[in-house]
Amino acid sequence: MEFSLFAHMERLDPQTPHQALYGEFIELCQLADQGGMRAIWTGEHHAMEFTIAPNPFLSIVDLAHQTKNVKLGTGTVVAPFWHPIKLAGEAAATDLMTGGRLELGMARGAYTYEAERLMPGMDAFTAGQMLRETAPLLRKLWQGDCAHEGDFYQFPSTTSSPKPLQSDGPPIWIAARDPNSHEFAVKNAFNVQVTPLWQGMSEIESLMARFEASVISQEVKRPKIMLLHHTYVARDSADLEQAAKELQRFYCYFGAWFQNKRPVTQGLIDPLSDQEIDANSMMAPKNLLRDLTIGTKMQVIDKLKRYEDLGYDEFSFWIDSGMNSDRKKASLHRFIDDVMPHFNR
């Protein structure tokens, strides 16, 4: 099983300058590169200080100059926000500028807050259909002279300019959850990204079962599947307890953004009170200790061995957590130094 880092700038209060947050993001990515991780993933989000990432291609081009070995992936671009021709061209240019290091992760999008501002009226089903129309077009546009008449896009013969450096174009990954999404990805020879969020081992097993069922039913070559999960390698039990509380806070804010009910000012959602956080029993620290990839060194290794045994090809260390930079770096150091050596990569 290979390892990667999933990271963004994140801001829960207005006190920290964006410049400092970006410097911290770069430091984490350089640590992942120096530590032998396969890839770095960073995504696309708009008008949210909770996850600051308006264009992952910009970050990836910069990271190409700040790192040496890692692949650089979008985790993920929100397909409905991109015209296929624009996405094909910008991805190809990014691949060219990064020396062929790009991997292109795609999703339909998760936050209603963003869709209301960029594409008012678009629902989740429509977003999914737009993703399914866009993704197969990319390879055709990279090959060149592609004309298309679809439900959402129509254009005469068109060629991506520039062409990507990688001969077949960057590997494409699809964020999948339901069986239909897995079937779409597998049928088109796309790799698959999955995340169980806070739902634990039963969901991790279920996501793999959906993927394997799609491979078997379609009798195709098995693509790769990556598990994205919140991770923390604790120094000791007290450190682990603190991490669980910090991730409780993160997931309560994640849920508030997802529900899209609280007021937002200057890109910051109205603060949650300690009482509101404690009242969310689903996100109680004891549950997160059980269900996330957090623990002391051996606890994390044991969890990862279970994922490897299930057949996951890559595990992505989701480091967004609301923790300060020092705590993030310390955990990532322990993961690289104490956990990764236990796996053949």
C-alpha cells in the first residue's frame, strides 16, 4: 500500500494571515515529499475559509517548484464548475508545467453553499450527471479533434491546447460512494477515491465491496482505489485525547458547512459554542477514536494493515483538522518515521 497527503489551507478564525497559512501548507507538502509519500492531493473550494482552495492547479504548479518527487493531484476539482474544454486545457498545461506529475481527481461537489453561488439551482443529481459527461471527454480532448453533442455541453471539433506531457494524459480519479459511481469509474478505467468520513470500519469495508463488485460485474482490468481518511499519530494517550477533541470540533464545523444553515461572514461560519459541539453525540471523541485512523503508532499501524488487507492500493493522510501547524507536522513526522516503514511501497 502506498501513502499520500491530502491537505489545504484552513482558517477557523480571522487572526492568522493567509500568507502564513500558505507557508504552513507548503511545509507539510515538503515534509510529505521528503518522507517518501507517493503523492500530494489538494482540492477545489470557493468562498469558504474552512477550506481555502479556489484553484488546485495554481497550488500544484507552485508545489512542483517546492517539491522533487511526489505526484501532484487534484483532490478534487468540482466538475460542474468547469467546462470540459477549459478543464482539459488547464489540466494539460499543469501537467506540462509540472513535468508530467499531475493526477486529476474529479468529483461532483459536496457543499450546497458553493453551488448556490457558482451554479444556483444545480442539485446533486445534475452535478453527478455533469461529472459523468465531462470525465470521459478529457481523454478525447487530449487526443484531439473531439466534437461533442451532449446533455450539458455541445461543441464542434476541438483539441486541447497544449497537450499533456504524459502520453495518455494524467491519470483520472473519480470520487465515488454509491455503486453507480463505482461502476462509472471502473467502466471508464478511472481510478477511484473514497472517503468514509467519520463512519469507520463498516463503511471502509462497504466502499471496498462496492468497488470490487463493479470490477467483477464489468469484467475489466482493476483500476486503483485510494482511501482518504483523517489521520493522527499520537505521541501518547494524552496527546491522542487532545487530537480526538480537535477532530470533534473539525467535524462539527464540517457538518455545519454541509447543512448550510448558519450565517457566514467574511467566509467564516458563525462560531459553534462548546455546548453545541458537546451536544453532537455522533462526533463524540470516543466515536472518533474508534472510527478514524487516529491512535498511537501501533494503533495506526494495525488500522492501516486492515485497510491493506481489504485491498486498498493507497492510503491518503487527511491532515485538515483545525489543529495548529506544529501539531500537524509532529503527527506527520511520526507517520513517516514510525508508521510507513512497516509497509512495502
